[in-house]
Amino acid sequence: MSVYEERTRECQRRLRERGASGVVLFPSPNLSYLAGFGEEPGERHLLLFVPAEGDPAFVAPELYADQLREATWVEDLRLWTDVEDPLPLLAETARDLGLDEGELLVDPTMWARFTQDLREAVPDATWGLADAVLGPLRVRKDDAELDALRRAAEVADAAMRDVRDLGADAVGRTETDLARFVEERLVAHGGDGTSFETIVGSGPNGAKPHHHCSDREVRPGDPVVLDFGTRVDGYPSDQTRTVVFEGDPPAGFESVHDVVREAQQAAVDAVEPGVPAEDVDAAAREVIEDAGYGDEFVHRTGHGVGLEVHEEPYVVGGNDRPLEPGMVFSVEPGVYLEGEFGVRVEDLVVVTEDGGERLNHTDRGWRV
Ligand code: GLY
Ligand code: MN
Ligand code: MN
């Protein structure tokens, strides 16, 4: 049995436990996770129906027939052509699979036009979100997923070493130019594109946590926040370092950098199975608050990482979900001084049987 079929069978077990009739997925990380088939969302009806019992079925445009046969273990393909109305096929498939009543869980990212069509095709169903059964499954990574995440982290580490090697040559280059350099190095080390828009925030731009990049040139003494990632086998990296390429940093920078590093270490040290996710956030926040920068740490400490670069578990106050072995998330405290500079240090961490292990290992210091 393939890993995808195993996941689907586990999903079905959870559906039965919940008393739901099935799941309907749309091109999304959930679909890749169960079917092994990834595609960009599009305007055509491409839906996977997974009943609580029995075999799943795709309703798909005929033009995908070969791709689906090659990529997925799902054998029941119900194809429609561009000149047909797919709605009757949706209704027929739901009926055949026993999904025409009871609770149907739909992909949370499904476009509204498809959920509307489903409502029309299956008028007697009640509705919920697929995360209810797929979230707890996806949150614990298996060995193959961990291997991909480790390799993606290694690629990010290697690219960061190349960035440090630029040294004084980075001065005078624009943030955009440095971002393109990072992206080129990620691919050179074996990554597949970027996992999110690369952030290069120099000087005061570093104080905007989600600044992307601009034509501002790096100046001597500028702190530069570099936050980037790539994908390996579909799984992302996400790493941040804050460095000064040449010259003396602004007053106060060094101590802020020390505080952020201490906060990050405290949060990593707090990672252990059974510990509520919010305690990891609190461990970082306490260090930053004690140093007097609590109001300048304007975001959560981290987010889970898997097929999506932001997913459960969120490392945030109010999330009392206990950590479990196999969870992977970022630990990325930051301090942002508006108009001056920002500092963020980010690594991915996997929860092990007795603690936490960083996936990123490059130098976290600010001197290149
Ligand atoms: N770049 C966004 C993040 O680190 O989550
Ligand atoms: Mn990041
Ligand atoms: Mn992150």
C-alpha cells in the first residue's frame, strides 16, 4: 500500500470516528497529501471525493486523465470534457459513494464557486472543513517528510553561507539584487524555487517583519534581515538571519541581537512533547519582555511547517495544544525598532521523543 493510500485509509478511520460521511478536496496541499497529485487550483472542476468507507474517486477534466493515472493510486476516475456540465457528475459521484447526506468536509481553500456547486449537487449534506480530520494527520511528519524538511533546511543553510561569504561585496547592492542572489544560490544547492517571497530588509526596512525587498542599497553598518526558503520534494525551508556585512552597526543593535538570540534559544530549549505550544511562545517572549522590548516583538514566535509553509501548530499565546513528536515548526522571535532596524533569528525545529532538534545549523551571529 502506498503512503498516500495509507494516509487516506487513516483519514477514513477518522471520518468514521467523527461520524462524517466524507471529504471533498480541491487542488491543494490536502489533495497532494492524500492523492500524491499536485496541481494549481484552476477554473475546472477537479475534485477528490473520499467517503468514510470504500474507495475514493476523482471527478476531473478529461485532459488530466493520463496525469492522474500516472501520479495517483486512486483508480476511480470520473472524467468530464470541456463541452459538458460537470454538475450532474458531482451529484452522481456523491450518490455512488454514499455522500449525498450527512456531514461533508470540504477543503478549506476550496474556491467558493466549487463549494456552491457542491451545495447544489448535494443539497441534503451538512458542511464542515477537512482540517478537522486532515489537520491532526498532517501535523505529525513521517520519516519521508522529515527527510525532505531536513534536506530543504540544509539547502537554506548552504545558501546562507554563500550570503555571508559576500562580506563587504554586499554593500552597495540593492535588497532586490541580494534577494535574487539568495534565490539563485538556493537553486544551485538543489532547492526547487522559493517557499515564500524572499525577504531582504536592510536598515530601517528590517523593522517591517514582512517587508519583501526594494531598490534600497545596503550601506556599511546596516543590519540586514534575510528570511528565505526553498522546497525539496515539496517540503519547504524557512530560515532567518540578521547580519551586518561591513562596518559598525547602529547603537543598541548588538544588545538587541543578543536578546533575540537568547529568546530564540530559550524557546528551542522549551520544546518537548507534552508542552503546550503557547509555552514555547512564552519562553521567547519572557526574555524579550525582560529586556524591555516586549512591545517591539509584534508577532507570534512561530508556525508549523509542512506541505504549507504556514500551518499548524501555531506557536502563539492561547494555543494550548500539546506538542507531539514529529511536529515541525519555526522559532522566530524578533525585535523591530521602527525607523531604525529589525532583528529576527529563525530556525525550524522538530519535536523529538524527548525534546526539540533544530533543522538549521548555520551561524546565528550578526558578524559575517
Ligand atoms: N517569512 C515568513 C515567515 O518566516 O514566516
Ligand atoms: Mn521566515
Ligand atoms: Mn517563518
